[in-house]
Amino acid sequence: MTDSLVSRQPVFPECLYDALMHPGGRPAKHPRSNFGARIAHLREQAGLSQIDLAQKLGVSQQAVALWERKASTVRSDTLSKLAQALNVTSDVLLGVIPPKSNPSTAKGRLALLFDKASRLPRRQQEKIVEFVEAFVDRQAITH
């Protein structure tokens, strides 16, 4: 009896289920709070998923989702970490000062690339450092 239950095919084919799913996850039942909308907007501008942001902060993805969906209390130490992870000030996060239109362009391509490289494994970071040092040293000699 248990063998026949295990070998059953799902009622809905996987491709049909995926095609019907909402692309942004489960739709919200209630509109976001202003604070939650700011977090979501700034997170997306930073190119982070909820999981990425949660890992940076040392919290669960569910905590980030809760902050974005409901007006909830965020501890002051978490608020400062959240602002730092999103590359904004706490005032911007709280809505006291409006955010820049696109903070990632103000940072510069090279700085963004180094930010990404800093998340690579240590050996790969060392190879990048060796290459960049050699390139910069060579440019200094030729100029």
C-alpha cells in the first residue's frame, strides 16, 4: 500500500505549477507600510534579495520579509546594520531624508566591483589583488 502512494505522480505537472505562480512570491494581503516599502525599494536598488540582506544582517529571511510587509519594530542596533547593508543613512531608512535616486551609480563601477570581489573566497580575492597591484604598478611606471 505504501509503495503505491510513494510512486504516484503529482496531480499538477511541475511546469504548470511554475507557470501559474506569482513571479514575486506570494502577493501581499495588505499594503506595505512606508518603512517596509523603503526597505524593499532600497534592498532592490542595492541588488540584494531578501536572503542576501538577511545573511548580511545575521537574521532570517522571514525577518526581512516581515519588516517589508508589516509595520514592525526593528531594534536600534539592527536599524544601523540595516542602513549600513543598504548603503544609506538611518535617516534615509526612516524617511527623514529622501534617498538618492540611484546610490549605486554614485558609488562607481570600480567600488561596486570591489564590493562584489570582497565576497569571493579568500584565494580568489588574493588573485584579484595580485593582478590589480601589478596593473597599477605598471601604470605608475609608464606614466
